[in-house]
Amino acid sequence: MEQLPCEGCRGLCCGPVPVTETELKKIKKSIKAMPQKKRTALANQQRFFGTCLFYDVDHDRCGIHAVRPEVCRMFGYYKEMVCFRMPQLATKTDRQVRERPVGILSVDFTWRDFS
């Protein structure tokens, strides 16, 4: 499977990000295990409004890639979530949501919820 050309996007496609209770627990665990210096640097970055609070502006990538929400894993590969740089990868149509979101990162959940 081809990878999306995310480098250089500066997080413009990274939001809004709905998150489930299960994903929230995984993210909290990952943030707690993250070195304090890295966590502080990530938390203090200035992002575009609506961009996910875990988008790492300094390194132009997801700051929690290993535990990113399912919607982020699906982005670019489903017709209703097309990557504008590589729309041909959006070939899937039967997006199944297993668990209902409990909120949106950067809106309902902020860095205060992960401290």
C-alpha cells in the first residue's frame, strides 16, 4: 500500500480528530510514558486552529503516531476522507466505525486532560 505524502502538509489535514474512549485511554498511557522534555515541547507548539493537539509542528508529523486514532489511520484511503495530494489512494468506501467518539481532540480534549 502506498503511503500518503504527508511531509510538508504542516498538519492541515490533521483535524478535527474524533476520539473514542478506548483510543483516549491508549493516548493517555502513551503521553504519560513520553519523556517530559518531548511532552512539554509538543504541548507548547503553536498550531493552526483546529489542528490536532498532537500534531508535531517542529517535526512535521504525528506526535502520537503509534497510538493515533482510527480516523487518522483511515484518512486518505476512504472516499469521504481524501488526501488532496494523492486522491487516487482513496479507494475504500465501507468505513466501519466500531466505537462512538466521546469527543474531539483540541476541542473537547486539550493538553490539560493529558497532564
